[in-house]
Amino acid sequence: GRNIGKIQELVDVARSVDLSAEEAKEVLEARGFREAVDSDWSRARSMGVTAVPTFLLDQRFVVGAQPYEVLEELLTVSEVKKRHSGR
């Protein structure tokens, strides 16, 4: 796996999806989104999220990387609930 705690790894990821490596490096080094990220983390923790990735749908949490089938089941259960609740 990659160590996404290192700026160069994130710059490499940005480059791999055709984003400007230079701009990515500038933003990461300047920490231009620090307040927004900290706010998101705070909100997530207040909802009970303690790990990344965490998927939340209809008050159900699925924590960690999951196979497609697990996420499909989460969506299916949510859709069934909506149909039965009349939403």
C-alpha cells in the first residue's frame, strides 16, 4: 500500500489522475484545506465515525474497505426500508 501521510505520495496520486502535481504539492504544503478537513473530522467523530473509510447510510455504518457485495447489500437494505416506510 501507499503511505498517504507523505506529501509526495499524494502528489503522485494527483499526477496519476491528470491533476497538476505542482498545484497539488502547493496545496498540500500550504495546508490550504486544513480548516475544512478538521471541521469534517469533527463532524464525523460526532456522528460516531472513527475510521476511514466509513460508509453511512440510513444510520447503518460499514467500516473499512469493503467488497462490492457488502456495499450493494447496504444500498439494497436501505432501498427496502424506504419502500416499506413510504418515503
